[in-house]
Amino acid sequence: MDINYELYKVFYYVAKTLSFSEAAASLYISQSAVSQSIKVLEGNLNQTLFLRSTKKVSLTKEGELLFKHIEPAINLISRGENQLLEASSQGESQLRLGASDTICRYYLVPFLEDFHRKYPKIHIKVTNGTSFQCAKMLENNEVDIVVTNSPNSSLINSMHIETVLEFNDIFIVNKEFFAVKEEPLSLEELLAYPILMLTKHSTTSEFLHNLFQQHSLDLVPAVELSSNDLLIDLAKIGLGIAFIPDFCYKKDALNHLEPIELIETLPGRRLVAAYNENIPLSNAARYLIEQLTCQSDSLS
């Protein structure tokens, strides 16, 4: 069967938005043209791809299966166009980066500043998400590079992975609210206090729960949030003991937050930069990777 790119592009936008009208607006064509394209594609494949009602549009199982293949393909074509624009002296292009807000704020900002000075015409598009979500974005070709926590079970074999920072996690407390003893605490003793940590769908949460399970302890956090900054703020006002990466912690006499010394030694973790090794990186993307790994080499 001949592959008609325009039909699949229309399918992609309808599947992405679950709206014929929004797809039409994105593609600058009429809604009837969108409907006709989907009808033709469904006829070609002899499959129903969408369930239509007066109020909503949803994908069928066949549509969901097709979308899993079409989405990375459309993103890959877009990436190829982007690299061609970069190669053109008159064009402007884009670097697509995936990272959590914590990694962006506490680690990536100076690298992005350097990159912008080096490539002022290249637009930096940063998409925030958990480390799991960022790995999925890379798998779907939605981003060129991700910087994530490791271990990360969502990073797959086709991804080239470089360590850019080694770090440890710490528990921090405001001792004005909690009479934490001066000598080291055990993980079991920590359970007597309200624990503030990231939400379940994060590598940090998975790491901490696994750590407590390895010591036959059941961790039930008092608060789960999606932001380390909020965890720090709540620890400042005495809502509990926050679990954060050490690169987020800055000693400040005004906030009274102090790290807790533990009896157990927590395993170290890493920040890694990853990209799809089967897809060539642009010169600009490769420059960013080199800067990230150069810093890692200088610290080792």
C-alpha cells in the first residue's frame, strides 16, 4: 500500500487533540477536509480508528495502536526538518530538551545560558516532566535530549546515556519544629516523623520506597508533591522532614533547615543525559552534550 503522509499527518493531529476542529485549525484546512482524510485512511486500512459522538472523539484500540507508531514517526520527520534548518545559515532551528523542573532550576540553567550565547539563533524548547515522562518523550522523538535521574527504568537500550552529575539524597528538617536528636538517626527512627517527598510516579519516590523496603520498613509519607521547591518550603514551616537531592539544598541561616545524619548510608544516584543513538544529533545538541559531560569529567 502506498503511504500517504498527509493522511497520517491529519490522523496524528486528530489523535493528539481528540478534536476534528482543533486538528483542522492546526493544519489550516477545513473540518470537512479533516473528516474526509480520516475516512479515506480508515478505508485504506479497513479499520475504524475513531469513535465519534456529538460531544467527543476517542481512539479505538486500532487507533491507539496506530498512534503509538505514528507519533514517533511524525516527531522524527519534524526533527529532520529542524536539523536541515540549523544547517542553513539563514534559518533558525530548535533544540528540544526534556527535564524535570528541579533539574532545570538547580542544574541546567548555567548550561542553557552558555548554549544560548553559543547558538543565539537556536530556540531552546524545554519540556518539563518527571524523569519517567522525559524518557517516554525521548522514546517518542518528542525531544532531542533528556536529562534525568538515574536509576530510571524507563530509559531503554536504544538510548545513549552519559553520566553528567553524581549526587546523594538527604533528609532536611527545621529543628525549631522537631526535636531531632544530634546523633545519627536510623531509617526506622525517621518513620516517627512526617515525611515529605515527591509523588509516586517519580524516580525519587521509587528509589526511596525501595530503600525502606530493603530494610523491611513500610514508608507512608505525610505529603507527596510534584515539586522539590514545595517540599523545601513545607519543611521550612515545620510540616515535616523533606527528602530532596543534595544539589537542591543550600545552607541558609534564615530558613533553619539542616540535613539529618543517618546511620545507614544511602546509595548515590546520578543525573544522566540521554539521546536516541539511532538518530544523528545536530551540531548544537552535540555541543550541549559535550558541555554537560565535560563538567562531569572535571568533577570526577
